[in-house]
Amino acid sequence: MDHKVGVLFVGVCGHLSTTVMAGAIAVSKNLCPATGLISEKKPFNKIKFTPLSDFVFGGWDIRSCADSLNALKDLGLENIQEIWEIGQQIKEIQIKTFPGITLNAGMAISEISEQGHVFKTDSIKEAIEKVKEDIDHFKTENKLDKVVVINLASTEPQISELSGLSSMESISKLIDENQISTIRPSLIYAYAAITSRCVYINFTPSEGGFSGGLAALAHEYRVPVMGSDGKTGETLVKSALAPMFAMRNLEVLSWEGYNILGNMDGKILQNAENSSTKIRSKDRLLPHILGYQPHSRVSIDYVPSLGDRKTAWDFIHFQGFLNTKMTLQFTWQGCDSALASPLILDLARFGILALERGESGVMSHMASFFKSPWGIDEHSLEKQFRLLEDYCQKITDHTP
């Protein structure tokens, strides 16, 4: 019996998608350890997850796929022959990329020189049907009955009126009335994935990619959904560090964060409308953890030479006993895709597990993976991770 599982990326030609596929291939071939994968860590490895070798990859992109080897040069694989072979496998996958969806409104892509592999339409319904057809084609061609759709596209501008996404009825109205000016491409992919009964994961902060209406739709179609905005760097440290100040009753006066990064993500975030969505996602956890809102600011700058490397510098000004003011500073330097890729593979595995268990709607126990987790108002990393541990414990307790 074939147990292959489809994994479709929105943004399959991007640096992150390429690294995810390279990681799955490399771990499957024992070319590197599974470092960073929660599903390979005790006690989670007691659960029978889908082997990485059983993943069949594909997806959509608005760009023509570039040489995959360029995306792998920042990684730790040292054997040139192995890198070349992995790059060739990924190239064969990316050759079959479906054209990305573009509408009259949405992402600020006019300045992206790589644009040119697109399905253009002025009809929301037509765009949704095209994505659904792509999913059906992928499933049929690869003889699959389970598919995960993961949004890894660049951050979209904020949506001015979020109430239009608050319910299934309001989303249906947007679609029926073809309100193209208020729809983002992320909503097209999410709606098509859920109504195609796929697991859906929004790894971006894009507001169209996750909403109350989409969560309700997932319940209706009995599929698991997860999001939003993968937590991999500065915000990961914040969610682990901020509880310390709360537990010791130390008052945070100011928390300033400065981020620099390259690649397409950094280029897109030069646009103020796109970066405002990302910043809002990164900066919302402090009041939830501390119980008050300190002066806080997050800034993001594009530095082309950094490529997939990113640096975040945080300055924390806090006050202790006898009004004594003190500071804490940290610098986080990381390879963005290498940090995010194992999370994406974990999310796909947990998503398939939930689908096989008949679970549907928002998987709130996956909160530790996201900056803006849906289904729960908890931002402390330790408490979020405990939810995942409890979930997995219940599964192993009932496993013969």
C-alpha cells in the first residue's frame, strides 16, 4: 500500500521551500542528522509520523525557478557531489511548478524582476478553481490521497477590513461579489486547500492566509489548519525570555528590536505595506506575556549581501528593586531557512497525523511554532510547548 503524502508549497521556488526539500532529502539519505526536528526528539519520536522519504513535493510560484544550488550554498552540507545531487532532485520538482495566482490587488510584486510565471485573473472564483484543479492534478499524477498545503510566500500587505474574513458567510460574500480589491492571494490558496480537504498551514504573517472564517471552513470540511507566522528567531527568543521578567516581577520599560536580512523576504519587506504586517505579528506577544505594554518597537531593514543570513539585535531596558534601572541585550544571528525548515517538516507531519486521527479546525497545540498562534491566547514558549507535550502524551498513552 502506497503511503506517500503530498506537500504543496505556495512559493515553491523560494529559498525556504528549496531548503525544506533539501533537508527532507538529506535526512532521508542519512547525509545529516535530524537536528531541529521536534518529531525526531524524545518523547515525540514514539509517535508514528510520516517518514520524510514519503513526502512528494510540489507547489506554486509567481517566479520562474532559479538554480537550486544557489539556495543550498549557505547550508552545512560539505560534500559537493551530494549537494549537486540534491539540487538536481529539487530542480526536477520545481520544473513542474504551477503558475502562481495574481489578482489586481494584493502583494506588491511590481518591482520583483523574477515575476513572470503567473496565472492572471480578475475573478476570485476562477482563481480558486485553478488552485483546486492544480491540487487535483498533483494528487492524481502522484497517486496521493493526503496533501498538505503550506503557505511560504512573501508577506502580503495588511487587510484594511478584517471583518470580511471573520466568518464563512463573510468570505463567501467577498468571493460571490468578486471583491478583488480586498482579497489577497493567500486567501485564494487557503480557501482552495481547505475546500479540497487538504491540511493547510499558514507559515506567513499574511492576514488573508488565516482568519476566523477559514478556521470555521476547516471545521466544515473536517481538515486541520495551523498558523500563523513561523517563529524561528528574534520572536522565539522573546517568547522564552519575556516570561523571566514576568516571573521575577521585573518591569520592562522598553524592548527595542532591530532586524536586518537579505533574500526575497527582505526585499519584499522594503515595502512599508508588507513590512507593517510582519512587524505587527512580531511585536504582539509582549503585552500578553507581561500583562502590560512597555515601549516597544521592531524595525526591519533589507541588506542584500546577507542572503539567507539574518541578524537581530534587541535592547531591553528594565527596572528592578528600589527603582534600579538595568539593561539586557542580545544578538541573534542565524540562517533563516535552516531555522525554519525543520519546523515546516514537523508541521506537515503533525498535520497529517491530525488528519489521520480525524481532527479538524485550528490545531492550537501547535502554538509554539508560531508568532501569532490561532486558537489560543498564550505566547510563553514554555507554556505553548507544554500543550504540544500534553497532546502527544495523550496519543502515546492510547497507542497499543
